Amino acid sequence: MLEGGKTILRMGQFELRMRHLLVIGVLAIAFTTAFIIRSYPSKYGFYLNEFDPYFDYRATKYIVDHGLNAYFNWHDTMSWYPEGRNVPATSQSGLHIVAAFLYKIFGAGTSLLDFTILLPVVLGSLTTIVVFALVRTLGGTTAGMFSALLFAFSPAIIQRGNLGWFKSEPLGLFFGLLGVCIVGRGPVFQHSYFNILYCSAVLQKRYHYPGLYCHSIYCGNALDCRRVPTTRNFVCIWLSRSRINGRYNISNYSSLCQKIERA
């Protein structure tokens, strides 16, 4: 769909084509619409949403005011009365630490409260770009653009990442998908032995043959087999989308496994 395109600008080896402008335009729409939709609760006021974000804000403020060492030794006597609470061991410490770190970098001129209220909106909007990059690796540029738009307009994701939702979901989605995208584009996982990553595979039932274990894996690609060299007698079987009686099947399954075992 996006192959070729008229060249608009050429600078050395760099070429700006019409399809590049289309991708930039779609990503700009996805980012801005995600930001606007997630900011909609601001019409009712600039507040933290629900109860947990208030505690997460308080824990983040403790890091900003007292430092990271004090946070790891913090036993909060205002929670879980009368025993108190070991906050770093019983809460979402990653959210508190990352938010405090980001506030010290980008929070100049704003209060910590306003920063934590707006942070989920920014992270949710940036995640549309990460989703595009990840899905583009798996299914191409067109699929990446559609995925970015779907993420921007998804009601379930908006509900757990709108203005004031200072909890772990927006941060976890952003860094989780970013990590998968970075690892998936690395040279190790580009090797054919690790193409399993591009299938978003789910391990299914284990089948046992004499001297050989096989795992069946959901995958949309054509049938293929790979030996994973780090594990003995482990073969990844990629199954096509042919489904028989609700189960995935392949012909000559036993002989195929034995053939790979002899290879």
C-alpha cells in the first residue's frame, strides 16, 4: 500500500517521499487525538483520579523531598494502622521512582501534583508512536499506522490512562511495549531461530515422541521449523491457520519431527 511514492525532497542519500508524509500525518493525528481524548476530564477540574493515585503521588513526593535512600527505608506509619506499611516492598515502587526521576528532568516550573496529573496523558500519547514502531516491525507500515490509531481511540486503554490516572498502567504500557520493540529489532532476534518473537506466539500443548519433544505454537505464518540450539530436543513448530475441529493440526507430524531430529 505504501510502496514507492513520489519523491518530494532529496538530500544526499535521504529521500522524502509522499508515503513518508502520510506516515507522519497519521502519527500526528494519533498522537494529538490520544492527547485530546485523554485530557477530556480536565473540563471537570485538574485532579487526581480515584484513590490509588493519591497514595502514589504521596510516595513520589516522599522521594522528591527526602531522596531515594530514605524511600527504600520508609516505613509509613500513616498506612495500615497500627502496624504501618513498608512502602517500597508493598507498592508500585517503579512508578514512584520513574515519576520522581522524570519530574526532576521535565518538571521545572510545575508542581509535582500537576506533573503527576498530566503524566498519564503524555505517556498514553507517546505510546501510540511506540505501538506503531512495534507493529511496523511485525506487520508492516500500514499495520503500524492502523494500530496506532486503534490504540489512540481504544476506550479500555483511555479509561485506564486518562488525566489524573497516576497509576502503573500508562507507565507499564509505554515501557513494556518500548522494551519489546527494542529487543525485537535487535540483531539477535532478527536471526531465523528467534522468529518466534514476530509471531507473538503462545505455547500450546506439549507432544512427546521417542527422544524428541515438540511444542505447537500459534502463528499466522506458513509452516516452518527451527531448532533452538540452546535447548536439546526442542523444536518450534509453526502452524498455519488451518483449523480442524477446533484444533490446529499438521500432516505427517511425527515424521516431520523425526526428520528435524536427524538433521
